[in-house]
Amino acid sequence: MSFSDAELLAFLDEALPADRSSELEAALRENESLRERLVQARGRETAGLHSVGAIWRRNRLSCPTRAELGQVLLGALSEAEESYLQFHLETVGCRYCQANLADLRQEAQQEQAGAERQRRQHYFQTSAGYLKR
């Protein structure tokens, strides 16, 4: 199984999809030359030898903003925008954006649960007078 230098750097940045990251981790345990390539790739990057692709990935230029990810949950994106975001999340497997989206979903669920509690409390308070009679 072969891995590109871009995959090695993505692994170090925790930006490699989980399944590919697991494969690479297993290969690193068994393959000394792959470990050396990993060290060399990191050395080139820290020495200032940057490619356009490395700069693009490091600054997450293709990642949507948190607001755009929130629009996914609201269903407020155009078909083209939604298609790109699905590609970015599922095909590219951007773990950074997947984590952001999961966080937004959790926040939305918590807000919804809080709104339900508030609504029930309001119903109870407005009905309390009828219960006393």
C-alpha cells in the first residue's frame, strides 16, 4: 500500500479520513522507510519549503465557514452549494468540517430541548389558574 507525501502531512495534521489514517498508522508501525518519509515530509514543511497545496490545506481554504455549515442544517443552501458541501464532507472526508457540523447539530439539539422545556413551563404556568378551580 502506498501513501503520498500529501497523505503523510494530512495524517500529521489529523486531516486524513479516519479509515485512511488507520491504514497509514498500521503501515507506519511495520515500514521503516515510510516512517523516514514521514519525518522528511514534516522536515521539508517546517523548513519553509511549502507548496501551494500545502498552504491551501493548512489554511483550510476549501473548507466552508461555520455559518455555511449551519445553513446546511437549516436547508438554506442552493443545490450547487449543498452538493459541494456534501462532496467536501463525505468524499473528501474533511474531519475538521465533520467535527464542526457535529458540534452545530449538538448545539441545535440542545437549543431545541431547551425551547421544549421553556414551552412546557409556559403551558404549565398559563394553565395553573385553571387547575386551582
